Amino acid sequence: MQKITFENYKAFKNKQELELKPITILLGKNSAGKSAIAKLPSMIENSLKGEFLEPLQFVNDGVELGAEFRDLMHGRKTTGANALKIGVFDIDESLEVSVFQTDPVKDQFAVLEWRHLKNGREYLGNDSNDYRGFTRLDEEEQDGLSLKLNVDYIGPFRKLPERSYNRHTSSSNDKFGTHGENAYPILIHKSQEGSGSFSEKVSDWYKEHFNGWKVRINPDKSPFYQVELVQEESSTYVNIKDVGQGMSQALPIVTRAFLPAVQETLIVLEQPELHLHPAAHGDLGELFAKSVVDDPNKKYLIETHSQNLVLRIRSLVASGVLPPEKIKMYFVDFDEEKGISELKPIDVDAKGNVSFWPKDIFNESFNEARNLARAQKGA
């Protein structure tokens, strides 16, 4: 998937275009609409599958967008000609869909317009056609809709780990869950499959970036397995449940980054840096960058408030580790007077320079230091 467009969606009244590069970063202040963008791909993924009668669902693989159709609409307005417009674009295929509300009392909605381009041919549909999700049921199309989007969304608050996990219930699902809850079962499952190199990569990353602590899967109480952190030099070990939140909150993110993608996968991460010391933010950024270089099936959509993460990725571009065409940033700009948000693209060149930088983003530390200096001078 190369690009997503949306219009009349939550804070975004006008049509917006979001290019999906191997690393796409969303920046902006709180309540500007970054989370709304981060959650949108999960809805599109399920609608493209065509496994339900409605054009879309409000909860997709645990990712919740609202409780009713008006929650998706800009200004929560569903009257008149207002329609939610979604577009998905790949190299040789695209689909644009308009969804409108047919019955506000029963909260019913349907596809109003449908435009499919594939291999140079155009197919059109309207509200007289039958649909499942975004898929037409009639047989007019010879090629058929083959667009798909595989999304793995991990939200900002990762679930606290359990003290132990039953091997027989360990997950073989490659989706990590909205709270990263499947990370520990997946790690255990892969270690029992003989995927030693995978678990070793996770462990080695922890050792390098978290003061020598390695990750160990302890099978001593089989079938119950424990995830432990180990200091080899001092022979100290502790259950990951008993350490600070930063260590456990990072594990789903790090594990997801090392897990190979068997198909093109959009990994959506909201605030991956949460609960981590700022010094570790850049290390996460480098992990993501090396992940997409090593695995072409991976793409990241990252919503972040971390200056260090962004600076590290720009440095990796400047040093030649990450090609500039693999990175795109967007500033989500909210206009308080108009009550609308817009996506403003930020390009990164081969030297790590940016095409523009929004005012007052990542200037907070400088401003606070300046205020301190003024206060000290006046004291």
C-alpha cells in the first residue's frame, strides 16, 4: 500500500493524503488528530477484507474509532451531502469509497460512491450495488478487488506482563494486540519453535541498551514459562513483572521490530517511547530504521512526541544508513479558529535536512531553559 486518503474524517474536513513510506512519522500537539490517523488503517484493513455487511466497523482488532457513525465524521455532522471518503492506493490499483448515513435513528450507513482502478481499467459503483465492507458483490468486475492492508497496531499503553504464561496457550498469532498483550506469548512460542536467533536478537538489544540486562525465557516451571531479565556478570535475575515499567513497556515494541514479516505489514505504533528515559528514544528510532532496511515487508506508521527519536532517524539518513526515500514525516496542524486539522508533509533530504519545521515543535526545553535564565537573572 502506497498511500491513504481521507476526507470528512474526525478533525479532518478537507481531503488529506498520507504516503506510507517504510517509516512514516506523525508529529503534532495533543488532540490535533494524530491518533485518529494512526487508528484509521485498521478500519481500512477490515473493510477491504469484505467479511461483514456494513461498509465499516467501529472496532477493528481491538482498535476503537467510535461508537456510532457520527463519531467518525468531521464535526459529527452526518446531514445533507456529508460523506466519509476513504481512498487506498497501490502501484497498479486504487479504490475510493464514499460512505454516508442512511438512517440516523438506527445508525445505518451505506456506500454512496465506489471507484476502483486496476490495470488501467476503471470500475464504478453506487448505492444500488451490494457490498460487503468495501467489496462489491456483483460479478461485473473481471479482475476483482485485490487491494489489502495488513496492519499490526500497538497503542501507547502496553499491558503489564503476567508473572508466568502457559506454554499451551502461548500465541502463534503474529498480531501483537492493541496493548501489546501478545508480545510475551509470541516470544515464548517462537523460542519453543526453535527460533533461537529471534529471541536472542531481542535479548541482545536489551543487553546493549538497558545496562546489560538480557531477556530470558525460563522453562523451569513448565508448562508455565516466565520472562525474566538477567544480569549475567552478577548472576542476578528478576521477573519482568517486577521491574520498572520502561523495561516491560518497551518489550512489545522491540519484539515486534525483530519479528520477521511474512507479508507486507504496516506496524502502527503510538508513542513507542512512552515510559522510557529520553536517552533510549533514539535507540528505538535506530531499531525501526534498521528493521525496514533488513526487512522490506515492514512499514512503520509512528506517532511520537520524542525529539530524540526523530533526530536519530534524521542522523541515520545523513550517515547513509537509511535512504531518504524511506522516510516521510507529517505535522498534524490543528487550526483552533476553524476547528479543522491538516496534514503538512515534511521531507527529509540525503543530509538529514527537513523541508520545513513547524513552529514550537520540540522547542519546549529551550523555552523552559530561557524562562529559567530570565527568572535567575531577575532574582
